[in-house]
Amino acid sequence: MASQAIAREDATGKSAQRAIAEPVGADILDRITKQLAATAEQYDRSGEFPRANFDLLAKEGLIGLTVAPEYGGRGASFGEAIRVLAAVAKGDPSTALILFMTYHYHANPARAQGWPAHIYERLAQDAVAGRGLIGGLRVEPELGTPVRGGLPATVARRTADGWAVSGTKIYSTGSTGLDWFSVWAKTDEETPRVGNFLVRSDSPGITIEPAWDHLGMRATVSHAVHFDDTPTPLDHAVDIRRPEQWAAGAGDPSLAIWNALSISTIYDGVARAARDWLRAYLNDRVPTNLGASLATLPRVQEKFGEIESLLQVNRTLIRDAAARHDAGDPPSAVEVNNIKYLATANAIRAVEIGLELTGNPGISRKNPLERHYRDVLCSRIHSPQTDTILIAAGRAALGN
């Protein structure tokens, strides 16, 4: 991919040059969407990790999209990363959700600065080479998600060589296909610290239990991962802090925007795939008593127009927030989480309208609309969830 140099000011105020990758071509993204869509049903039925999809993305040089140029990456802006995620999600949202985690890890400059340099460089170069998929393992059977507070039961015990990690993580997105686990655990110190321990997925003492058997997003292989004194080097405790220090940084807008807008984009992609299938169905379906396609009926046109309006709102909200982020004026955590709430609700409603228009064919497993509906409903489970988002929005508006 070609690059262009753009001027910016460095820390001293002097003009500097930074290489910015050219956007991925629309023709490439369209081809990727079609290739992923061709096998999406297969992966949904098998519940397997979509390895071939990541081989394709690696071949196109898209695993390291958000890795900085100094590590050999493309240094894509947030807006560009969202654009690629949208194309991937429209083809196969499970693949997009797994990919998003790797994009997120490399797009946050603070992470690269805080981790040991040689460790981050290794992960970055792996991603550029088409490997190095990484995911955060945070949710536990008893604790649930740490977003709502509490210490994890997973423990990192100091050993002569580093750390030994023991515990169970559930809903571990990408489990069987990841190269690295970022495990949320507490230390065994008298006053525990909490944070992320990097563990290679092929380390000893790891068992993956095939527990993911959900309504939708089945190819995310979000299984349970058990650690039994799994060793990891001392410096692979890349970011551990006192619990109160994590609480103090909970409102980091850079983390919120990546999570909220990526999740919004992925499920908006599901709704767009459903919309495209529905459009073809309505134009092709010609009832004998009508003598014309369903698409000619004013009532159908009205409902399809409602879908278009919902998706237009999504696109406007997501693109505007991404542009603000890239311009250095990011929306607040409250604002982007509101977008997540609205965009996912709009996506669900858009697919529901499709079901209303199609009746039985829409929920037949031979048609993809049924799969799209199951997938889009999964948008509700992602943190932050609706109650958290709306309470925060209400407090902010009320001045509390």
C-alpha cells in the first residue's frame, strides 16, 4: 500500500512528517465482504474459528492495519479502521469482532508507551506479518464483567521465573484462534494489584472448554479458558496497578470510543447485510395475485425507507464521532456510549422490520435473514450495557 506524508507539529512545535497509509481501496473491501459472506453460514453452523477469513485478511495486509508505521504497520486512522471493520462485519461479524480486539490493542498510543518496549514491538510486528491476534480475557463465572467492579478470582502467583496464572475466563472471544491472551488477573501479593498478564495461547496449563453455544455470533468461539499454573515471564505483567488506580482511569475516552464505535460498526454491518438481502428478496418476489414485485407496494416501500433512515442515522453518528477522534477533538465517553446505545438499537430494529416484511421466509434457516437477526441481537450483551449507558447520560445531563 502506498503512503503519503502529512505535516504535523511535534512536541517542540516544529513541523514534522508522518507517514499515513493510503485508504484501502473500495474494490478490495467489496471483494473481502463478498468472500467472507460466502462462508458466513458455514461458520455459523459449525461454530468453528474462521481461520480462512483471517488468512484472507493477512494476505491483504489488514491484520496490522492500526500498527504504527515505525513498527512496519499502516498506521491507519480510527476512521479508516472503522471503514475496514464495517466491510468485514458486513461479510462476517464474528470475524470483525475478533479483528476489532487486535485493532484496539495497537491503536492506543498509551498502551505502546506503557508496555515493555520489546514486548509491544514483538506483538506489533507479529500483527504486521499477519499473525499476533490478541484478545482480552476478562469475564469470569462469579465476577461477571469487571466493568461493574470487583476483583477477579484469577490469580497471578510470583514464581522464580515470573508468574503462574490460575483461574477461569468465560466468553473469551476468539479463544481457539488467538495467539495471545491478555488475562485480567490479580497478584498474590499481600495487597493485590490487578491488571493484564500477557500469556501465549500455546503455553502449558491452558485448557479451552467448548462452552460457547449461543444464539448468534457463533464463530467468535467465545469459549471458557482455564489456566492451571500457566507460566508467563515476569515482564509479561504489562500493566498491573492498584485497584483504585484502575478506577481513577475508568473514564478514559480513548478506550470508550474504540469500544463503542467498533461495536456500533460491527452490528450496523449486520443490519446492512440484512438490508441488502431484503432488497433483493423484495424485488425478486412476485406473488401471482399481485403481478408485480413486493418492492412496488407502497407499504413495503415505506418500511424499507424506515430501514434506510435508521441506517443513515447510524452512519452519520459513527462517521462524525470517528472524524472528531481523528481530528483531536474526541467525543466524551458519555457521548460515544450513547451512540453505541442508539446504533445497536437501530440495527436491531432495521432487521426486525425485514422480518415483518418477509414473514416465514425471513425466519427460515435457508435464508440469511434469520442468521442476521440472531447475530444483531447479540449487540445487547456488549459492555457498557444499556442501563450503564443511560444512567451515565442521565447523571451528566442532570449535573450529578
